[in-house]
Amino acid sequence: MGPWTYYLPFIVGLLLPFGLHQAFFSSARMAGLEAWQQWGLLGLYGVGLAVSFQALMIGAQGAFAQVLPVPIGRSVRGRSAVVAGGALIATVLVGMATLFLYDQGSEGPGLIAAIITGVAALISLIAYVWAWPLAVRDFASR
């Protein structure tokens, strides 16, 4: 997997809101803002979406390819990568649903979704860090 393939979700997520800027600017929430505030908020949406897309790609790599990178040239492999990757995917997707629920004014369901997001993030982090001692060296001469 080359660098373009690996970082393409980040680039697409960063550029997608700018392609849809008219839809953002015509919403009632952004109509009352000044132009510099609208563009600044659009940039923040782009960064948030880019990080979300990249996290989904890393989660898919763990859940389906059963490998997650660890610092210093190592990789978590096997069941730990599947658990951490699946929980990372759940964190991102339920987190997006949480933001949508809060945006629509549903505080009760939004709070439940936020709790589920936090639990999924905690599971992902614990599974990932727990597997660090068993991480296999990548690209080592055998």
C-alpha cells in the first residue's frame, strides 16, 4: 500500500466540504455568520471529516486485513487488530450519529449515542495498547 492509497481518505475528507460549500452556506445555521466565519467553520468541518475518514480506513485495515501499525516499525496482528479496528469503526460511525442527533435537538438519544461512542473508543484503545507487547516487527531481516 503506497502513501497515496493510505492517505487518500484524509485528502478526500478534507476537500469534500469545499466541493459542497454552497449547501453548507445556505443552511440556516450558517446563514447569519460573516463570510470569514463561514469559511473557517467549513475548514473545521473539512478537518473533522478528514480525520474521520482516515480513522475509518485504519479501522478497516485492522478489522479486515487484521493488521494495525504500531510506532517504531511494528504491527499488531490477529484478533487484537480485529477488535481494535472494529471498535474504531464503531467509534467513528456512532460518533457521527451522535453529532447528527445533537444537531437535530435530540439530547436523550444523543447522550446514549455519546456514551456508546465513548465505550467503543475505550475498547479500541485498550485492545490496541494491550497488544503492543505482542506486536511483530515489520520489514525485519530474517
